[in-house]
Amino acid sequence: MRGFSLVEGLVAVLITFIIAVGIAGLLTMFGVYNRSNVEITCVVQAVSSTIEACRGGVVRTAYNCGGRNINVNLSGNCNPPQNTCSNITASANVSGISYSLTDVVCNLP
């Protein structure tokens, strides 16, 4: 006999289906983890940018990253009196991801 039997064909289709379902699951997991990593990166950049803006004397607490609006809470004095330093803390929360950064801003001659 030549060719494939019906059973062999069905087994080949079943194996192909199982592989396709596995690949689809992996692609879905990749998308979820990639989105989470983008959100983490956006939160870290927003908080870091707030600290750097504060060091430059600018208070900026709203950022747009990856299509998301990120509000950053800033505490501390960005412009401390002459010859003093001030602790500043910036924190943000997006989709359950929280990040906080504390630094010191000094006003030295």
C-alpha cells in the first residue's frame, strides 16, 4: 500500500493541534509579561524624572508613558534654603505596581 492511512493522518493532525495550542499559550504569556514590564519601566522612569526635575527646581508630577497617565506624589522641598539639604521622596502607583525613590536635594554655594 501507498500513502497514509486515516489513523496516521488523524494522529498527525492531533500532534499539529497540540503544538499550535502550546505556541498560542506561550505567545499569550509573553504578551502579559511584556505589558507588565512596560508598566514597571514607565513607573520607574516617571519617578526618576520627577526626582531629576525637582533637582532642577521644577515640580512635575504628571507623565504619559505607553498610553498611560502616571501621577507621581512628591514630598519634600525641591528648593531648600541656602546651605541646607532636603530629603525628597517620589512615588507612583500604576496597575498595582508601586515604586518609590528617595533622594537628597541640596542648595549649596
